[in-house]
Amino acid sequence: MATRYRCTACGNLTRFDVVVTRRTREFHHYSVGGELEVENTELLDETRDSVICRWCGHGDAVEETAPAPPGHADLA
Ligand SMILES: [Zn+2]
């Protein structure tokens, strides 16, 4: 379930700039011709560096919200 955010300053629920640092292990599978196919990407570590509201231009009022219930339609 994806993390959801809310900007308490403007009420934005749908537009955020999220900067994330991910450390992953990948199985790199090369064909004899040297063509790479990445298989099995395993997430080892994930750090959220910043979440910024697209409307306010800062993340001062952004908070995490509980995941939406299944079937909930996004208010685009
Ligand atoms: Zn905002």
C-alpha cells in the first residue's frame, strides 16, 4: 500500500514532489549479445528525503495520512 500525504496548509492530497533514496540489489542478466535485462529488483533500503507540496512549494505542512481504503478513487 502506497504512502499517502496531505498538505494541511492548502488541503492538497494528490500532488507532491517526493525525493527518495533507494538501495537495491538487481539481478543483471546479459544475453550473449551483451543486451542487459534487469530481473528481480530487491529493495534493501529506502529513505524519504523530502516531500514537498506542489501548490505551496514547501513541505512545512505536509503530513502522512493513513492509506486509502481499497477501491478509493483518487481525486485527480
Ligand atoms: Zn500545500
